[in-house]
Amino acid sequence: MLFGYKPCKIEVDSVMSSINPNTSGILLEGFLNIVRKKKEAQLYRNEIRHIFTAFDVHYRGFLTLEDFKKAFKQVAPKLPERTILEVFREVDQNSDGHVSFRDFEYAMKYGKNEA
């Protein structure tokens, strides 16, 4: 456990693979860089959670098309409803009519490199 966080095996393997095998470990600078990236990713995820919670006004744990429409009317009032529907369909990965936090997080992180 590191700073209250237990990394999974994949994260440990990723860190270990970045270490030069000809050295006896990792330099402090490298370690701090890894920790910084992880902390930034955690803060970004918390920000995404906060946005999702603001849109989920009924506290259901998912967003409906109506939730999307209301949210977009607040942040982008001139956006055509057709565009909102297209965005909703794209974000609703399993086409069940609900956007879960996982769907929402995936869409928000799309194209962003994660640590």
C-alpha cells in the first residue's frame, strides 16, 4: 500500500517494466513522476464523478436521455436536440437507454492518455 492506495498487479508491472534492468531500482525523480501522474488521474476521475453526479439529479446511478437534454440545455442551450441525441447514443455504449458512470467516464476520457 502506498499513500493509502494499493496498486493492482497491472500497475505494478507497468512501473517495473519502465525500470532499467541494469540498475538496482528506480530513482526518486522517476518514482515521484509516477505518483504525480497517478494523483492527477485520480483527481480527474473525481472531477468526472462530480460532473456525473450533478447531471444525475434523481440519484439513480445512471443518466437518461432526458437527463442529458436538461444538462445540455444548461451548459449549451443552443445545441440542437438532434446533436444531444447523437451524443447520448454514442455515450450509451450498450444501447440500454441509460448512461452509467462507466459509460460517462469512458466518454470523458476518450482520447486522453491515462497514467
